[in-house]
Amino acid sequence: MSSSAPIAYIERTTSYYLGLGYDNPYQWARFDDVPFARPAKPLDQMRIAIVTTAAIYHPDKGNQDPGAPYNADAKFYDVYRQPMSPPPDLRISHIAIDRDHTTAADMGTYFPIKALNHAATKGRIGAIASWFYGFPTNRSQRTHIDIDVPKLVSMITEDDVDGVVAIPNCPVCHQSVALAMRGLEAAGIPTVIMGCARDIIEHVGVPRFYFSDFPLGNSCGRPHDQASQQQSLNHALDLLEQASAPRTTKTSPLQWQGKADWKSDYSNINKLSPDEIAAKRAAFDKNKAVAANIRSS
């Protein structure tokens, strides 16, 4: 359990990559104006869709199992749309979740299909959209704004979605999803983001954010704790319906129940030996090469 301040992911990741020897700090997206779309219907009449940065499981793309190391082969680079039924098999081995303190063994922590089904059964929402949408994680803000966001907006508009619950996982995922939700809001579709990197979301600027102070990879609640996942989604849906202005953040009352040192561990360059730093740099360069090869193929 931890009640300390949230991780400052922008500062932490900047220090981490400088420590690895990259001397050009990443410039995170930031906007003064935030588009804000109000729901056109009561929540119990809305068709709700999920937008995720999770990847569809492909057995030929290496280890994507719970606890797997970072797997660049499993990364995707285009917006996708897939049916909600039968339930999909999604994985997050391709992004920088907190692998030291979570395993991604419970898909409900990053894709709230069970919690959303429960909300529909209870009449909290009108219906679940027939499709869910995958949004790629990309450091290129221009690619997102010029290519990915318009594609997502077109898909969701075409599918008559009334509102969106979006779930990022890694630090860059939070920026990617924030840019995507800004595009949807500008198109008149209300959204709420469920995430764990508060500083990144608020730096970019979004209409609604439900913040869980958990290790990355647990945006939708604690693992193997369906009650916490239902509570988290219900609070996010409340925010979707009730927020009266953009830049509204609501913080989950739930506490992480794992080791208390998770906040000091994540991407902390000061906890690595010179040999570990060299190994991390080599692994990062290798993964960049793999990603570049996938994009060019």
C-alpha cells in the first residue's frame, strides 16, 4: 500500500533515458485549449465503446504471456477495429508497463470488458458497442494527429458510438490516448480516460480523466479483484456523464495492495548499476531496430 504522491512520469522517464545516454529529451505534447463534448443522451441510453492500446494476441509474435519481457515484435502501428464478441484475447507485452510489480495476468486490469458487461446488465449504460478499437502507441505526435486520430474518429463515428472509455497503459500510451480522445471530443463524442500516469494526461490536456494510483498496466483496477474493477469503471462512467468542464480529474479511492516500493522502482536510473544501464541501453536499441523493421515491412 502506498499513499505517497503519484509518480511524475515525465520527469522519471526523462531522467531514465538521459541516464541511458540519450541526450535529446522527449518533448511531450501540451495544449492550452481542451475540446469538450457533453453527452447527448443519459448514460443509461448511451452506446459505450472501448479504446485500448493493448494488442491482439498473435502466437507467432513471441512471448506475450503474463510476466513476459518487453516484446517489440508484438507492437502494432495502425488503428484497428475488432468485434467485442467473442471476447478478445489482448496482451500488453509490447509496451512499458511496470513489469517489476505487475504481470498483466488479469486482462480486466487493462481491458474492462467484464466490468462493462456488468454495467450493461445493471442498466447503467444503454449498450456496449459492437466493436472495440485499438490505438497504437507512437512517440510521433504528428503521425497520431495527421493519420491515426482521423482514422479512429471516422471508425467510431461510422459505428454510432455515443461515448468512449479509453485505457492507456505505458507512459507514451497515455499521451497517445490523450491525443486520440481530444480528436473524438472535437468531433462531438464524449470520452473518459482511465489511467495511471496523471502528470502526462494533465500535461497534454483532456476533458475527463479517472486516475488510479497503481503501477502501469492496472488502469482499470486491481488484478484479480473484480469488485475494484467494477468500482473503477462505475466511477469513470460517472465522470463521463457528470463532468461539467474539461480538465476534470477524479482520483480512485482504492489503494494498491502490492509492495510499497513500486513508485521508487519504476524506471529509476539511480537504482541501476553501470552494467545494468549498459544492458538496458542495448536492449532499448535492439527494440528500436525491431520496431523500425516492422514499420518498414
